[in-house]
Amino acid sequence: MPQPLTDYASILRHHALHQGGKTAIHYGETSLSYAALADNVARFAGLLLSLGLGPGDRCVIALPDCPDFFHAFLGALHCGIVAVPVGTQLPAGHYAAIFRDARASALVTMSGSIAATAWTGPDATLLCVDAPDFADRLRRSNAAPAATPDATGPHFLLYTSGSTGEPKGVPHTQRDMLACARRYAGEVLGLGSTDVVLSASKLNFAFGLGNSLIFPLYHGATVILHPGGSGPAELFALPQLVADRRPTLFFAVPSVYAMLLRILAGDASPLASLRVCISAGEPLPAALRHQWQETTGLEILDGIGSTEALHIYIANRPGASVPGATGRVVPGYEARLVGEDGGPPPDGQPGRLHLRGESLATGYVNRPDLTAASFLDDGWFDTGDVFVCTGGLYRFQGRKDDLFKVGGNWVAPLLVEEVLRGHPAVLECAVTAQEVEGLFLPVAHIVAAPGQTDTSGLARELRAFVQSRLPPHLCPARFLFRADLPRTRTGKINRSELRQYQA
């Protein structure tokens, strides 16, 4: 990527000039070139300006993964309007709260969507991209000149998944986008213009936004948009999509990889084009990584990121990944662990991760209390995640609220879960702290493999299985069997909900 290209309007102009005929986006049976994408983005910016919006106004985007998401998001950035991408299936009350919190001036969505129903702004500022006249309105719109982004932003807002509480608005700049594209995508993954990218995670989340928009457009690559959702039924279409469009990089959360293994049923031939797979969102179980590599011949690179940092900041490297480890710090970031006494813990002992880096936000929207608690002096951010680090290699232990003590000994639920997953009768599991006879002890929530009906006998078997492999304080006091595990809208296990569950 030639320098200086300091914003995505100049990046799109560059690609339109030098490789205008190249496919930027595959979507269903259609493809969109870089020249057409650049033109549509400028025209969408003109359409937003024609509604009376101007620099600094906020435009909420509630769209599935489709070219119109690119037009709306990049069109807003093109003319200095703040883009606010959100999910498409939130409760109406959540949309209303986001509209208020973001001070939204416009909404881009689909006709009849929950977001459209919840919209309380003027009708003129509700844009439905599937309306009969919308394509004509976009075609007739004047292409807006690109605005020069101000240094401080915000240029877009992302809302956290809510896995640790109420979703929070996180402001980011285009500088943050460029940093992630250069550092993680370029320096760690080696992503280049010949790559073709497919992400199971959606554009309205930070992980998916980086995978499908920030990375490929920066490097002049091609992205495949998966029109369906991320549920089991939609995932059945992924192997055929990979076989047809031949991506080279695939991004997903661990549960998607587990589902794909069942769908593939040992036949990895549809994945022949892939050179690397990437996982984030939750820790990648070592057993799942091993099974995937045994079945497909491909390694999965685990990593951890956050909405506050926009994308991944600790990751495994191609050809040098370590099973069960999150990885090493990505170039452009610094990390430190803080122990219970406020100082660095001994090597190999747990500590809370503080992060500093090029793509880090500076606070939360309208939340000075949470900003003061998490965004620290000298640019450090308290992630709330607990790690151990040995020789620069980080291993995730859980969120600070997930770890607890039994008899003075720390319990890391992920360690117990890793052992439980090694039992053939366990399909999924999660371990939380719950009150048992007046004491807070580890409790295992188990989704049994198909055919396992004698749960009382299985509980005894699992207890013996764990006791033979872990110290006594790590053995669950109870085994609670469930049909499935509750998850957040990003696919993470909802541990807060689990802690409230009683058999």
C-alpha cells in the first residue's frame, strides 16, 4: 500500500485508479468491482448530505452483510458523518437506547426491520436500502467530494457485545482502522492483494468489520460476503461457498469451527483453497484446534481482541502457533500483567492484562465512570482479562469476574473446561462459580453428546475423569446438564446468565 494514504476515501480512489476492474466484493451471484464500489460510496455520501446531514452527525447502520453496508459505512466516513453499525436482530428497546446514546440523526436499514420500527427520527432520515426507489435515488445522487478526516474523530462508533454487562459505545478513528490493517492483517497474517477473505463473523461486530472491510480494502484484496446468518442452518452453506469462491483466509469463532467439523464429516476437500484460518471471540480449545488440523490439514490461529482495540492484539503466528495459547503481542501494541498487589506477577502467575497500542480507543461514549475505571494513565487500558505469560507467550485464563478462589486456590474455569472437553460424552461445557451448601464452588454446565441419556451416571463418570487429571479444588461440585449453553449475540458463552442458572 503506497503512502501516504491516510483514510479509506483515498484508499478506494487508489484502488479504483490502479485496479478498478478487480472484484472488491462477492455477494451471492453478484460481484462489485473496486471502481463501482468507489463510485457507490461517493454517491451514498452525497445521498446522506442531501438529507441535511453534515460532518459530526451520527448515522446508525442496521444492515446484514451486503454491499449496501459498505456503501453506507464508507459513505458516512467519506463525508465526515459518524457511522454507527449495529446488529440486525436487537430488541426494539436496545435500538431505542442506541439511538439515544449515539444521538443518531439517521438510520440506514431494511424495510420492516426491528430497527426501522424503533426509529423515532424524521421519516426523511430513515433510509431503507430495499425500498423500490432506493437504487434509483443512489444512482441519481451526486458523488460527494471526500472530506479530510479530523485527527481526533470519532469517525465511527462500535457497541460492545454486552458479554460483561450493558453494551457500551466505543469511538474509533480511521487511524485505528489503518493500524489494524497494517499491523495484524499485514504483519502477522501476511494478507495481500491476491488474497480472498471470508468471515463467518458479521460486519456489525469489531471482529467482522476488520475481517471483511478494514483488512481487504486496505490491501486491495477481495472479500466474500456470506448473506446468511451464523446459525446452524446457515452454516451448512459455508463449505459450498468456500468451494465456489475459493477464499484464502477464513475467520470465525470457535463454535463455528466445531459446527463445520460436523458438517464436513471428514471431507475437507471444499476447503482446499484456504491457506490459514483465524479464530477469536473466545479461547480456542486445544482439542478443537487439533481435530481441525487433523481433519483439514489447516492450522487455526487463535487470538484475542476487543471492541476497545478494534481488532486482535495478541495472536498466534502462521507456522508457529501453540495449542492452548493465545499467542504473542501483535506489533504496534504493548502488554503488561498486573497482579493482586498492583505490581507485575511472577513469571507464569496470573495477572490482569493492561494494553497500550495504536488502535486503542480513548474511552466510552457518555460513560465517564467506566472510562475512568478502564482507561488508565499513559494510554494504558485495563482489559479485564486475566492471563499468564511465560517467555512472551500469553495464555488466557478468563475474565476477571470469571476467576474465583476455592480454599485459597485460584480456579480458572477454562482449565477445567479443557479437561471436560476431552471426555467423549461432552459436546459443550462451561464452568462457573455458584453457591453450593453455603460455599462458592465450581459448577459444570454440560451439553452431553447425542445418545447420552443417563446423566446421573455420566455425572459420576465426569467427576472421576476430572479428579484423575486435576487438583481437588478444580473438580466441579455439581454437574448441571442442559440442552444448550446461552450465548451473547456475538456467539460467546453468556457466563453471566449461566451463573444464575439452577437445575
